Amino acid sequence: MGAAALSDNVAELVAARISAQPAETADVLAVASLLGDRVAATRLACALDLHPEAVRQRMNPAVDAGLAHLVADPDAAGDAY
């Protein structure tokens, strides 16, 4: 299997896992993907015009599915994904 085929398979797998998420979760993941590989929850909330708790609720299914990880953000007063 070539590198391109493997890359396509990984992309398809990730796309399938994201599409299995609730629409609100997929929307938050899409915005998060544009903001970088680590995104402060407060920055994500601001980008989505949501309260940080609403972001956390929408991200919980992605965290449960292993698509995102909640970590302490040393650069912000709170968590990051």
C-alpha cells in the first residue's frame, strides 16, 4: 500500500468518525481545526459566539470518541482542546 493510499484511508476514517458525531459537535470540531492544533476553550467559545460551558458540552462527544482531548492550557486561564 502506497503512502497516498494510506493517507486517503486515514482521511476517510477520520471523516467517518467526525460525521458520526452530533452536528453541533462536528461544527465545533470544524472551527477548532481552523484555529490550530491546540485551541483554548475560551478562544473556541469566542470564535463560535458561545459560552465556554456550551463549547465543553458540544465537545464532550468528540472527547469521548477520542477525536479531541481536553487538556489544561498553561497559556490561558482554563482548558484547551
